[in-house]
Amino acid sequence: MGTCSSTGERGELKIQTLVKIQSAGRSYLARKKLQRIKQDKLKTIFSVERARTESYMRGDPLRQNLNAKPFILTEEQINLLLNDGTERVYIDLFQDVDAGKKYKGQWSKKNNLRDGLGVQLWPDGSKYEGMWKAGKSCGIGRMTHANGDIYQGEWKDDMANGMGTFIDTNGARYVGQWLNDIQHGNGEESWNNGGTKYEGDFFKGKKNGKGKFTWEDGSFYEGDFVDGQFEGHGKYYFADLDKTYEGEFRMSNMEGRGVETWNDGRRYEGDFKNGKKDGEGTFLWPNGNKYIGSWRNDKQHGIGIYYNVKEGSKKQGEWVNGKRHAWIN
């Protein structure tokens, strides 16, 4: 009897434990299902709106920019919103907010402000889709302007802040850092489908600091930038002339001291002005001959010394516009 009673109690405990486990499992699955439903609901905010054109909008800007790709948030980004502790409600219909704008998406229960994921439309056809915080775009989002230009990336206080990508309808693109809606930090700007590009530093919307500018034909400038100009020390390769200049730049011109070299062995070292050899400098030919003297407007001009390697001679003379005028001795 005792043994049977003990066995029965153990069996009952096992059943109770199993019931608790099954109940916990059902609760867990229910929570996961609810989480999945919420995720799917939030994902549809953007996919549905991409397929709709509101009657009050003049057109769908997304169709104008062929360089645009669908805006998709990752599951990880959505989960961060679901688990950030903010109580939100989701409104499936567009609501008037201000100045003709309409918003659809999540709202904060606490302050009744746009918060979470949502889409906002402007009367001119512009559209923002992405994350919101306390009534402002904040987090990851995309702004499609009425003219088709697109910014996608990080936002703060209704402005592009952090890492982001800007693409215009002509294919020009900037990928990099932003501060209050302007390029600021490190980034890459490109045109002509990437054929022409700048990689480097930006400061308050202009190329400032170190960077490299490359053209479609293979020419490039690498060095210092100030307010979008080549300024300071840099290196410029001219693909069409197969020559390289390295030295000082002012207002995007070779200006100051520098060295110019050609692939065939020619070399000039000296002064430059307005992009041309001007001042005092030394020119060396591939055969070893050399000119040391004055230059003006890219030509030998003034007094100089000419060295002839084959003859073993050294002569001083006067040059005018690139031609020897007379030997002095």
C-alpha cells in the first residue's frame, strides 16, 4: 500500500511538472507568435506604402529615382524598438499632423507623439519612412524628396546625423558621415556612376582635410583640401599627359615649389605659378642634358645654364619664350 501510494504521488508530481512545462511552453510560443505578428505588422508599414500613391500627392517620387532600392529595416532594428520599454500604439490610417503633412505608424502612449516606426507624407510628394522619437525622425530612416533625391541612413532631431547615403536622380551619390543635414566627417562622393569620385574628409559640407579625387580617365589628385579646393601639399597625376606633379597647391592650381615628372624620364623641379613652371627651376632630359635657370609661363625665359652631357659642356645663356636668344659665355 505504502509503495503504491508513494509511486502514485511521484506520478502525480511528474504530471503536474509536465503541465507546468507545457503551459510555460505555450506561453513562450504565444509570446513569440505575438512578437512575430508585431514584427510583420511593422514591416508592412513600408512595403504597403511603397505600392500606394495618395490622392493629394502630385506623384510618387520613388518612381523617379531609378537608383533607389527598397527601404527595409532589419529584424534586429525592429526588435530594438519592440523591446526599448516605450509603450506605443499603432494607427493604420494616415493622420493629419501639421502643415498638410500626414503620418501613419506608431505613436507614444505617454505623450501622443510620433514614436517608433512610421511613414510621413508631404503635400509636394516628399516622404519619410523609418524611425521616430518624441515626434521627430530619429534612428534609421529614408527621406525621398519630391524631385526624387533620396537620403537613407541615421537621423537625429529631424536631420541627417551619423552615417548615411544620399543619391540624386542623376546618379550622384554620397556615402559617409553627416552632421545636421550636411556632409561632415569622412565620406565618398561619386558622379557618372562612380567614374568620378572623391574619397576623404568633409567639414561643414565642403571637402576639407585629406582626400583623393579621381576622374574617369584615370587622372587623380591626392592631398590637402580647403573649402573644396586643392590647397596645401598634394600629388596630381595627368593621365592624358602621363605626367605627375607633386608639391604645393593654391586654389586648385600648382603654385609654389614642386616636382613634375614624365613617364619618359623628363623631370622638372622648381617654382610654379598658376599651374605652370614660373620662377627658378631645373629641367632634366632623359639623355642627361639639363637646364638650370629662369622660367616664365611654362617656358625657359631669362638667364640659365645649359649642360650638354654628350659634349661635356656647360654654357650660360639667355632664353626668351622657350628659345635660346644668345650664349653669354
